[in-house]
Amino acid sequence: MRSELLGRLLVGSVVSCMGFAAGATQDSVAIPPTNATDEAQVDLQAAAQPASRRREDASPQAEVSLYGMHLFSADFDNSPSDVSVTGGGAGLDFSIPVTERGTLTISASAEYWNYDFSNGNAFFPLADATLDGPWEDIYVGTVGMSWSNKIHDKWGYRVGFEITSSGETGADFSDTLTYGGFIGATYAINQDFAVGFGVGVQTQHEDDALFVPVPIIQWRINDQWSITTKRVGNLGGLAVNYAVCDTITLSLMGGYERNSYRLDDEGILPDGVGRHSGIPVVLNIAWTASSQIELNAWGGYLFAQEYELIDTDENSVAKVDADAAAMVGFGATFKF
């Protein structure tokens, strides 16, 4: 449900010279597939750790992430319909040190989301009476590549591109594709505070290209408190973190998610586009079991939900708001 660009820029661009505790800076949340960019979600948020970080052994490193999430039932405004979402995904980032300060990262991810609409044709007038809603099974796949480099002890940058397929079962593969790129830079004022800025651009289904400016902050207030851009599972945004101990960190996170899917070519709106957006706010608990394993669990709400149908002429044919809904998720990250 999301593009990876926003996450990579928000989290991946952070300069490595800050030396934060592992629990305070390594993570970053989306609505069920949330392209947080929609697709822009140029999702600039999805995020491998700064490839600019030079490991002393200068050896390649792989990071595997797994996650699942459930968005509980939400009623639509002025309608007897409701919807819930269940799904999950997996991602792989493979980082290869190329120079003393520069690293090439190759990334791939896959997600599956099931939208369970109840009486969905009550608010989508195009829906056939025999159908429950505008879309059901969504598949999202992304491949990308990025280069990050630490210019010196204070400045670092990251640049990359990605290709994403996001669509319903039955959609033509070529019509599900979108393309994007991003660039971001950070400046470490000192060991505890870094700021930066990035921008991403991504093509969209039946819409103009989307440009997303993204501010970046990593601020360790003291040994326990920090404010960072962060990612957990398929969600990403700004987080206030509290390190309970060396291995457990609590994070209150918030962001914006906008997702777009190419619809079945034989569905209620053939080759059209379905969009889902909202504002997730969650509390995450992270347990760093070892230097190679981190487990996460989160719960919260998705606010300001909106669902929309767009035809192949870029016309919005149906749009409806949904109530805030509770959400829960879990994730695991393994480093090799």
C-alpha cells in the first residue's frame, strides 16, 4: 500500500556520525499498504539505514524486515457501509560499501492487503449489487537502488530511484507501474542533533507526477528521550522516543499516508484507480533482542480516512470519508 521513497529519504538520509543509541534512531509507520506516499508516499519515508554509514569491516550487509497489520472496521459517513483492512509484507535491503564513505543499497519489498468492504456499493454507486466494494485483494511490489555518501563528519546525502507495481488482482501489470526518485541531505550540528531536507518525485496512477518536500530531524535530547523521523513496518513519520532501558524503546509516531491502486480490468471501474488516505498515530514498543534482531509491536488509530475512485480520464467518480479506526501491527527486523 505504499511507495518506499518517502521512508528512504526520511530515515535513510540521516548522517551516521551522530552515534545515537540503537533503540532511539533505527526505526521509522503507513496505512495498510500505504504508498505513506501514496505513492509518493513517494512514500520518501520506507527506509534502509543510512547507507552512508561506514562499517569498520567494510563488508556487505543485508537487512530483512517482516510485518503484519490489521485496521479494524470503520463506518463510512452517511452510509451503512464499513471497511476493515488486513495484510502485511516483507522487505530486503542489501548494502554494499563501494568507497570509504559511499554505499550502494539495493532494495526490494512485497506487500499484500485485503480490503473487506461490507455493503460497499451503498456509497460507490458504480458497484454492482452483487459486489461488496470497489476493490478487494491488493498486491504491491517495489524494487529500487540508492547511493549514499558521507561527505565528511557533518554532511551526508542520499539519492535513489524505485519502480513500484501497485494494483488489484486482475489489473494489467503494465498499468500498475509507477516510477520515482529522491534526493536528500543531512547536516549533523553535533553528536546529538542533525537536520536535513529532501525531495521526492513519483508518477501516479491517473494523475500528475507528485512532488514531496520532506524535512528531516534527528535530535537526542538526553540518554532516554529523542525526536526522530522513524519507520516501523509499513508506517513512517515523526516520532517521540523514550528509551526505557538499553533494549526497549517506546515511540509515539504520527504521519500521513496516501495509497493508490490500479483496479481490476474487469471490475466495477475497469482499469480505474482506487485511493485510500489517512493520518496514522500509533504507540510502538521496540525490543532490541540483539545487534541483529529487533521486534516491534504497535497500536493506535488511523484518522481522517478517505476513499476515492478515479476513472481512466482522471475524473473522480466517487469519494467518501470514513470514521477513525483502531489499528494494530507487529514487525521483526533481522540484520546479517
